[in-house]
Amino acid sequence: MNAIAESPYLSHQMCAQRYFEDFSVGERFVLPSRTMTDALFAAFQLASGDNHPVHYDVEYCRAHGMPGLLAHGFQIAIQTAAGAGLFPHMVQDSLKAFIEQSSRFLRPVFAGDTLYVSMEVVGLSPGRTTGVLTLGSSVVNQRGEQVMEGTQKYLLRKRSA
């Protein structure tokens, strides 16, 4: 037997494996909610190197009419990382590539806001042996206001015949 067949990996998958043709438009995936804490702001500022005071200086923000630290757009976009949910576990055997991402920022997000993320299959473009699955992403705050929308595209294998 080969090493993969003997591996506990096969019996330790979080969910059944899915291929391109196993998805349908309208299918929805939710990601865990997250409150944007001061610690998350500090970690993002450190990792990104963005040193504009709007992202780390509360007094600067207040002097400019904001209630607190303003989240960087990429700090919001990363909340849609599919890895936070079950989707990547479903496609771990069929995923070939994460090929595209877009985001549109609709409202500001401040420290203390709680974000709720959902992804929905909005497009399926089949090819011969693979297909492109397009997920629409939506980020909503604790007041039910949409703060970001976007898309992500994944290249998935079709099921072997």
C-alpha cells in the first residue's frame, strides 16, 4: 500500500470531499463571527506595516470625528478568508488554486464592531477537467449593515470518472 492509503489523514477529514460538480448556485457558507478588538487592530498594523494613525491612534481618530480606531480595508477583507469555515475542508482534495479576489468597502468598521461573514456560490464555470467556482462574500456588522461585499474564485477539479 502507498503512504497516503495508510495515512490517518483519510479517516480524519472534517467533512465529505466535494468536487466542482457537487456545488450549486445559491449554496451558502457562514464563517464564525468576530469582534474587532484593539488587539486585532494592533496585530494587523504590525503585520501590514501600515502606519497611518487612523488605524492605531484613538485620539487622532476622535479628533477627526471617528468614535475609535478605523479598520484597514484589508483587515476587513481577511475576515472572508474561506479557511475560517468548512469550505476549504470540503475541497481539500479538489482545490487546485485560489485564483481571484475582489472587495468593495461599503461602510467603516471601528474597534468594537462585530462582523458576520457569509459566502454564497454565485457562479459555476465548467471546463473540461476543472471548473471555476465563484463565491460572493458579504460582511455585515452587529447593526445588520453590510460593510463589505466581494467575490472569490477557486479552480476546482471535476470528479474523476
